[in-house]
Amino acid sequence: MTKFVLIAALGAIASVSAAGPAAVLLGKAGNYAILSKAGITTDPPSVITGDIGVSPIASMAITGFSLALDSNNASATSSQVTGKVYAANYVMPTPADLTVTIGDMEIAYTDAAGEKGTPDHVNLNDGDLGPNCTRLGPGLYKFASSVKIPTDCNISGNSTDTWIFQMSGDLTMAANKRVTLHGGALASNIFWQVAGFVVVDVGAHMEGILLVKTAAHFRTNSSLNGRILAQTIVTLQSSTVTQPTQPDSGRLLAQTADFFV
């Protein structure tokens, strides 16, 4: 009976289909909605769901949030943040935890920018996603340039599919445009590796994990379902950032099934 159940379970696992490259592992950086090495600013106030943190810079680099230090001096709160605020100058164990977390963010960026197999798309439309925004399927998209999203854009796939967008330049999104997910696609499985800066313009909505070598700028009434993991400054203007739903175990189970077959 045990053998039968195991075989049946493996059969069910093997039926799980996952398209796209291996997901980027975020480590402790995956605990944050916003993480920055140089500061997080907002003016006017924003709405953040999830923790935010800065390191190695101190809490003075978090501006516009009216922080209230917790009684343990290891974290702070803000009426704009549903979660905790962490900075390198707070008491232990916060500084040590943030050192590891920042290291994980940098490792994740390097992983996302590195060799992830043969790209499915290379320099698609010279970095203009507009003509393909009717449907962006799972896969590895590689650009030796900046990338722009000038229109509403649909990312389509299931909950175990992954997308990695590698770009050597900037990522810009036009005002009042939306990235929308279809077919069960999850923002936590979408990775934007940006060697330059990110600009999400006025009223635009973005989806996915932003792994940014430099700065990320979210303009008035812009929003993100995902994470901002930036190696310089993050600026917000009455923006909404919501940490994403975590991916299910489908891809891991499928890989496990392949191992046993």
C-alpha cells in the first residue's frame, strides 16, 4: 500500500508542469517589500504592505514615514507601513540580520543577471515590450539595452511558471499603464533584473520582483504587487507597494518527480 501511494503521489507530482527558467532565490531579502542600501523616501505618504529596511545606511535615510522606534530599539513602525521598519543603526540583532539580508539581495541580483540557460527571447523589439504586451509567456527575456513598457501589458502563465527579464540598461513604464497577470501567474515568479534604474510613472501599476542595481522611482499614485530590492535609493510619491503571494510548491514538486523518474 505504501509503495502504491508513493507511486500515485509521484504520478501526481509529475503531472505538474512548470515553464520558464529556474526561479531566483531571494534568501532573507524575500522577507521585505522594500529593501535598499541607500535610503527609502516618500513624499507625499505611501502605503506599504510588508517590511521595509535599509543597510548599511542608517534610519535617517528613511524619510517621510514618521518612524516610531519600538520599545526594543530593534525596529520601528510607521502608519504607512503594515509591517516593521528596520535599519542598520538599530540594536542587535537587526544590524547583523540586515547584513545577511543585503548580501542575499546582491546574490539574487547576480543570479538573475547571470547565465540562466538559453534565452527564449533576445533583444525583443529592441527593448520595446509594447508590441508583445498582448501576451508575455513564461521564459527568459534578455536585453542588451534598456526596456520600456509603453502600453498595458499581460503576463500569462500558471502559478508554477517563471519569467526573468534581464536588461543591461533601465526599465521604464509609461504613465497610467498596467501590467496584469493572467492564468494564475504569480508576481513572486516574475523577476526584473535591471542594471540601470527603474521608473514607474504616474498612475502605472507594475507586477513582480524588481532587482535593481541602482535606483527605483515610483511616481505619483503608482503601485507594485511585488518587491523593490534596490542597491541605491528608492523614491515613492503616494505609491502603493504590496508584497506578493508566495509561489506554491508546484515547481519544486515537478523537479522532485523528475529526480525519482
